[in-house]
Amino acid sequence: MQVNFNNKEIQFKVPDYNVGDNVIAFSHISGCFFKGEIINIQTYTDKNQNSITYTIALDEQKAVPNVPEALVFNNTDEAKEWIDELQSKLEEV
């Protein structure tokens, strides 16, 4: 997710989730949804953009790194809304 800065003033985006939150996420690599716990938050900011990604643990042994905030959801209803939004954008093409 990218946020453009207005008037060259640096504005930092606050993460929507915290370490320890249980979430549903979509893997842009496998194309599958998964559940897990956020174990790390990464932020990147420069003069043009601000991005937030998460590392999400699947279990004690496995984690998925660099999941963009736009692909992380509180629940299945939010994930379904995201799918519906993508479908409407696809139909516009």
C-alpha cells in the first residue's frame, strides 16, 4: 500500500494491526488465504511513499514475511468485501 505525501510534508501511516493480533491474510504468492498471528511489523518511508508489511506466523515453526497491509484482514467479512471490490474493478477493465 502506498501513501503519497502532500505538500512535501512527511506523514507517517500508523499500522492498522499490532504484534500479537490474530488475522486473516491473503498470500499474493500462493493465491490462498491463511490465518495467523502478527509477529513483526515492517515500515518503509521515503519522500514519495509509506508502506507497511507484516510477518505473520502460521505456527511456531513457519511464518509468512512481507505481507502488505492491504492483504491483511480482521475477519472473513472484511476479506469478502475486498474480493467484491476486486471483482468490480475487474469488471471495469
